[in-house]
Amino acid sequence: MTESPYFPYAFALLLALPFLIFIRQFVFSYIKLKNQEIKLLTVKGNSEQRVHAYERLTLFLERLKPSNLVTKFDRNLAPHEYIFLIEKTINEEFDYNASQQLYLTPTTWKNIVTCKNNVLHLIHKTYENLSDQSTLDDFKTVLLMNYMNEEDFISKSIEDLRKENLIVN
């Protein structure tokens, strides 16, 4: 029987084949684990960003409460100056937090926008109903009374944020 010149190559290939299969499986398993790790890190990162968004917007809503607004700025301001500064502050903080809507449901974001608009409306409505001789303290007192006579929409929105955060995370 004559030996083929390819016999040593075929023999080497036969010996190497199990090792090549083992290496291939190892590489595919490694790639699969790395992809799972990347997905896990991505989900964890989004979760942390979502929690941060809930925290920032809860703080924004807390600052919107008239009980917190009346403590801002100098007591010697005229009511119209105070209203200008409060409105400017609210709009700036809202603009700063606007990007957080990416992490909320559309309904929750709409509630936050509604809260901001309701507070601004309440401030302007209160100012329109004051007499010309009213002081800033008078304005603040009436603002607080008007807010207390309405539904506490800010606390309701904060509670909705809290519930949504528990559901999502």
C-alpha cells in the first residue's frame, strides 16, 4: 500500500480539529457573555438615570409649592417685582430639568408641565385680585390661602412620580 503525500496533513488536521472546535466555542461563549454584560450595564445606567430624573423632578415640584415660594427673595420687594423674579426662577428651573422628560412617561411629564402652569396661573390670578395698596406680605398670604383652597395638585404629582418610580424600577 502506498502512502499518500497528504497523509501527514490529514493526520495533523484530524488531531487539530477538536482543539479548533473547542477554541471556537470558547470565543463564542466569551462574546455572548460580554454582550450580556454590556446589556446589563446599559440597563443599570438607564435605571440610575431614571432614578436621578425622578429625584430632580420631585425637587422641582417641591420648590414649586407656594409654601416654599413665599420664602424666596427680599421682603422689601414690590409684589410685581417678586412675581417677575418667581416666574423667572420657575421657568429657568423648568428649562434646566426639561431633558428629564426622556425618562418619564408622557402622562407624568404632562402632569409636571401642568403643575408649573397652574402655579404660574395661581400667582398671576392672585396678583390680579389684589388691591394697589397691597404689600408683598399681603400677596404671599393670599397666594398661600388660594393654594390651600384648591386641590393640592403638586402633592398629587409628587405621589404619582413616587408610584411610577416604584413600578419602573
